[in-house]
Amino acid sequence: MRIALLTYRGNMFCGGQGIYAAYLAREWKRAGHDVHVFAGPPFPELEEGIPLHEIPNDNVFGATMAEAFDPAAPFSLLKPLSLWELGVSRFGVFPEMQTFGFRLMRRWREIQKRYRFDVVFDNQCLSWGLLGIQAMGVPVVSVIHHPLHIDREADFTIDPSLKKRVERTLYFPLMMQQAVAPRLSKIVTVSEASREAIEKYFKIPQKDVAVVYNGTDTDIFHPIDKPKEADLLFVGRTEDRKKGIGTMFEALSMLPDHVKLKIVDGRIPAHGLVPRLTKQYGLEDRVQILDRMLTVPELVEQYSTAKVALVPSFFEGFGFPASEAMACGLSVIANAAGALPEVVGTDGHAGRLVPQRDAKAMADAMWEILKDPEETRRMGQAARARVEKLFQWDQAAAEMVGVFEEVIHASRGGTKRGTSHAADRRSRAA
């Protein structure tokens, strides 16, 4: 099968979407498919032999006019899409998803004539341009990791002012995504929780959305014998309001002073949530911060320096920090929210689930696990075993190909066929 994989931002260190694209491309290539990646900057690091087609942009969002203007190329911003990016970004609109799709659509006829792709797989760009690409005769399948409406609502919870509501409504391209998603050949998502949210926000019936769980590279993410510098570990974007770090700090303040927390986030602002909450709860001597970008091997080492991983998110479409920590042999304490019960499991073997925004319940779970080192070790072993069984990238890639085959068959006038392997993996995760 010839697959065009689209990702408007491809860097694996920009978040879960970059990881998702790189690993699926790798597994499709290893399975014998011809996969090409079309990406915007920052670009992904792909396995050797996978072609990368760069779709550039002017990267003007958040830049001043002086920073956006390059004296060495004074007319570079006079192109229509560049002017559009520059103009709307002055009002707080994030334009990259829109323009990525349009730039690709303008080149698509030539691209398709050369490569003859069987299917286009979009990594939650959902740009208007995808409708044009699909109209040229190739089916477009898109993954929605989770609806961006959830991010906007999380921001509103922190700051419900009219100014913030207007800013975040302008920032997220919700109208475009709501219009494009139902018109594509197929929508895929990464958990049952996200499938429910897609029905709520996009009005696409759950029966029309395929669920294919993400994978986790257990060859890279594995236990390392290192001294335990911290009792608890949080990995993720602390400024993301969905991550629920306020509950985490409050819970830590309820525990004895010897319990330590390490936070790994390469983008902690000087006046951000972490410094404010650390001071608010008087935890300056109990919170260790690692605020630099890490390589993947360095991240694996950091997982191995703690006893228990914390994932206090209010919603996760999947939750790579949970599955990565589990693969590294850590038990997990997570909110019973979004896809986290699907990843961690609800039987208590690999971790503990606690109610959202319940700091006392989170503190009790922390203490219950930490006070019994043997139970902590056993849960960590069960956590890795769960990831090895249920969340592998080769499984995800094979299930996605099953979805593609169904879509291609239907586009050529055939009847629908089921993807029973994906359904079986979901039932085992439940």
C-alpha cells in the first residue's frame, strides 16, 4: 500500500503527535508498505528510507513584525498564504493547520501523478485543503487524538474572563475542524474516551469512528537500574491546563515532608504555574525541576529515577507519559479521566485511578503505594507487562492498515469490512 502521512508539525519533541507520526511511518515501512511523510516545521526524524516532503511555512505566529520580516528575503511574505499567516496571527489566530493543508493541496495533483498514493492519512490537521485533496480522487483518513474543544475548555476553567474566551476561541481552528472532519472518508481515534468526545463535539456517531490504540516502544522505554532520586515523577507540559498539576501540588502538600516530586518539562516559564504553585504550597524544598529538553534516552533515565509516575490530567486522548512510565517499570497514579483508565487499567494491578480534582484521594493513593516498596515494585512489573501486551506500535500500524483497506474498498464501490483485531485489543484493554 502507498500511504501519504501528513503532519503539520512533525518534531517528536513537540508533543505526542510527532511521536505518533514517526512510529507509524516506521512500522508501515517495516511491514513493506511505501510510506511518505509530508510535514511542516519542525520536521520529524524518520527511519532511514522513509521519504520526507517538507511543507514550509513562515513561522510567524507569536513573532513580532520585526522578527517575522527577514531583511535577506524582503519579499518572502508577499505570497498570498504568507500574508494570510502574518495577518491573522496578529489577532491571535494559529494559522499553521489551515495553510499546511492549502500548501499541500496546491501541489497535490503533481504529487499524486508521481506517486499514486492509495490513501492519505492526516495527523489531526483537518484543514480545508484536505477536502480538495479528497476531491482529486484519493480517500483521506484523519486521526483525531482528542477534540481541541477540550483544551479550550480547560483554559476557560483557569481564566473564565471574556478576554480569555475570545483569545482562545480565535486561537483554536474549531470551526474548520468541525466542518472538515465529517466530510472525510474516515475518522480514527486513539481511545474509547476520545471516540465519545468526538461524537459530542463533532457530531460524528461513535459507530463511524474507528479506535486504534497508540503504541509505546518497549525496546527504548524499559527499566534501568538507577538510584531513586524522587518518590514521584511528573512528565509533561505543565502549562497545559488539562494536565491538572494544581491537584498534584495540593496532594503533595498533604504528605510527609520527606516525600519528593520531580517535574520534567523543558518549557517552564519563570512566572508559570510551577513556580506559582511551588510557592503557594510551600514546597520549594520538595520539588525538583528539570526544565531542559531531553533526548529520548535521557527521558528514559529520568523515568527510572523515580518510584511512581503521576498523571493528574483532566483528559488525555491516550496518555504517552502514562504508557512510557509503565514501560519503564513504574506504577502510575492517574485521574480516572479520558483514556487513562484504558491505558492504566481499572483493576489496580498496574496503578491507581483517583477521582478528578480530588487532592485527598490522590494523596492517599501516593502514600498507599509509597509506604509498601514491594507493592510498588510488583505494580511496576505489572505495568510493563500491560504495555507489552496491549500497546505496541506494530499492532497499531497493522490495525490502521485494516482501516485503510476498508476505506479504499468502499471508495471503489465495495462493501464495508470490519476491523475485528482492533476491537479485540480494545476489549482486552477494558
